[in-house]
Amino acid sequence: MALTFRQLRYFLVLAEELHFGRAAEKLHISQPPLSASLRQLEDELGVTLLQRSSKSVKLTTAGEVFQRQARRLLEELEESRIMMQRIAEGASGILRIGFTPAMLFRGLPLALQKLKSAHPGIEVKLLERNSSDQVEGIESGQLDIGFIHAMPLPDTLKKLTLASEPLLGCVPSHHPLAKRQSIRLKDLCSDSFITFRRDLSPHYYDRIMGLFHVADLTPNVTHEVSQWLTVIALVANSMGVALVPKSLIETQFSNVSFLPLADISITHESHCIWLKDNEAENLELLISILQDLHS
């Protein structure tokens, strides 16, 4: 005989009351069916769950463990019931989301939490990719939406600007520049400079190199990487200096200092992107949440 949820419910009430009379009254049944249910449960499990005497009822060690397991099973059943009701009443399906790691510090987790809370029937699948790969993934149908750094986009895509933030100088906390209130672009030229590989992010690379070129400066580009978090990690390990978006302060590296630039003003934008002709309900729900968060 397989275990039944009625047996579990009866056992949990009995384990709480530790009195057959009170438990039966709470369950609105007589004592014989309650006793029979317990015997069947113990026979099925092959263990004694309760020690009974004329004076007391106590949980055995096995009973204490099974009490926790039974409670968890019933809680999961109730959660499943609620979720199925919500699915029947609302949106469902899989939403494939591309993202770069830096987007974890630009509100993406909050947006996904709100989506899950409001529409638990939607299954989110996160796929870490660089910005250009996300554009290709969306156009090929591998992704539904992407969270990228600003770059030229094909006409097939729509975008929503999530952030426009200044670029800051990023130096090791023990660096002499870290003591200043602000720095100039030329201050970053004497150290190893960390930036993105041009083949991965030509738009960003050309913007940064263009800043130095206009100022008649040449940075000492020593390290080329593919992710913002790698840039911060290298600076934290005294491997060089960099220009990074302000939101990366949220990475909370303790041995890194962020400094505003005194001689130039340049911003970095982050976008979410999707196909213009994609009218899927779950996609539109996420976009609506993002619009509310960034309006």
C-alpha cells in the first residue's frame, strides 16, 4: 500500500497533539480510524513512529525525523497546488534570457524576482553571453531577450535603456591615485591599462581608445578581457587600472577605488533588447516590469 496524503496529515496532527482523543477531535474523526491509519503508516514504513502507553504518547526518533519529512511533503504539495492555480489563471512558458555578468548589478535580479512573484508559471532560463553573441542569439531565435552593453543594433531589434551612467577611473586602493578626489585621463596612462578585447566589444573599445586619442594620449593597454567583473578583479589584484561603469561599485571589492574623471564626461549605457515582431506574452510581461523599474 502506498503512502497517502491523508495518512501524512493524520500523523502530523497526532504528532503535534500526542493524544489520540484530541487529535481525533481536531481531525473530526473517531479514534479507531486514526489508530488504523497510524498502524498502516508504520507497517508501510517498517518503523515505529509513536510509543504508546496508557499514560502517554511519544514520538520515537524515527517519528521525529518522519514528522519533519511529512511536514515538508505537505508544504510542497500546497505550494504546487497554488502554483498550478496561478498557471491556470496566468502566463506560463519558458523565457530564455541572455545576460552579461555586469547586469547582475544593474537591476536584473530584482526584475526577475518581480516576474516570478507575479507570474510563477513563467520559467526563466538564464544564459550568460557577451553582448554581440546575444544579438546573434535573439536574431536566430535562441534567446527571447538580452541584457547588453550599448552597441550598434540591427533594425530587427527593439531596445529599452536600463541605465546611463558615468565611467569612472578604477585603481587599486593602495595606488597613489586612490587618495585623490578625482583624476584626469592622463593619470591612467602610466600604468598597465585593462580593457575589453576589440573583437568582443569593438564599440566600447573604440570609444575608450577614441577618448585617449582626442586628448593626444596613448594608454598602456596590457590586459584585454571579456567581462567587466574580470576588469575589476584584475584591478583588485594590482594588475592595472581601468575605466568602468559606475554601477560596478556594487561589486563591493574591498581593495578597489573608484574615482570620477575631472577632465571628461562620458556615459555608458545598458540595454535590454528583443525582436520587434516577438509579441509573446511572457516577454511583454518582463518588458513591462523593466519599464516600471526604469521609468
